[in-house]
Amino acid sequence: MNAKTLGIIHTSATLVPLFQQLCQQLLPGVNTFNIVDDSLIKDVIAKGQLTPATARRVVNYVGSAEQAGADLILVTCSSIGAAVEASAALTKVPVLRVDQPMADRAVQTGKRIGVIATLPTTLAPTSDLVKRRAAIAGKEITLTARLCEGAFEALMGGNPALHDEMIATALKELSREVDVIVLAQASMGRVVEGLSPEDKRIPILASPTLAVEHIHSIL
């Protein structure tokens, strides 16, 4: 039996080593390759939304990954989720949004769901996804969306410590109001690792591990 191949599309090169490590741990024997284009997320941030032109480029990358031999394609950026879902209808292999398994887990875990992000362009698509996955599951939820204003700018400005501190504060506050928290960006996961046990009284879900675990279950 031939080894399966996973194609991974990123909008940030910083996520390549994270997913490479997860795939080595959870998908032994699965071949992987990466496509990286950070101009996609830069365009979304600059325009404040996912434009049709950028969505078309996402669809093209998914098509390229299929042509390259991928048996399944994972896209690791939540901000371009709508384009990822559109591309799924145009390919013969499964295409997965990185945040879908996380959204499903959140819906299973609690009724009051918190979503936290450092970019409005990520907060809206992830919140929308959670609501739609809840509807598919036939579950009523209340959703609280929280934007950590200034955190993304701190990170881009070379101050990751301030970025992490701002997210940690927001997580502690939000954990008092909800049953489960969803991190809208894969890059926020490391902040959770630094929290004390009392600040993690409720589940805080990050997308990378849940996505790769989901792929393990279907590949």
C-alpha cells in the first residue's frame, strides 16, 4: 500500500516547523509537503477582508497541491477559511480548514463558547465557523468573541512578550465568562502553555494539534 501524502498550505512560514513536528508525531509514515505564501494574509489584513482575487489565489494553491499528489490538503490560516471551503468543492481530495476540528470540539464541549483573536479578519471567520458547526450539530450555543487589540501589532513590531502577555490577560478574563475557549490563530497556542493551572480551569482549544489528530483519524 502506498504511503499517503498530506499537502499543507500556509500563509506564514513560522507555522511550517510547528506542523512538521506535529505530523512527525501524529502521522508517521505520511508524506508531507508545504506551500507557503505570506502575501495572502498580508493582503487580507491590508484590505480588512478576504477579497475575491485573494480567494481565487487560495483556490489555485489548493489545486496545485492536488496536482502535486496530495491525498488530503490542510490550510493552516483561519482568515482565508471561506476560500478554503470554496476550493473543497473543486477538488477530488478532501480539503480541511485548520480550525474546523477545533470548532467541532468546542461545540461538543460546552454551550458558552469564547473565541479569541488578535486580528478582526480572523475573529469573524472563526466565530462564523463555530456558529455554523453548532447549527450542523443541532446545538444551541452562545458565542463571545474577544479581540486582543494591539497584540498583533506588538508581535509584528518585535515584542512577542507583550503579545503573549496581552493574550494571557484576555484568556484569564474570558475564562470566567464561558465554558470553553477557541484560539482563532494557530500562533496563539504557545501562550496557553505558559498559563498556570488555575488559569486553565476550562478547556482552551488550539487548532494545530486537533487538526492533525483529525487527519490521523481519516487518512
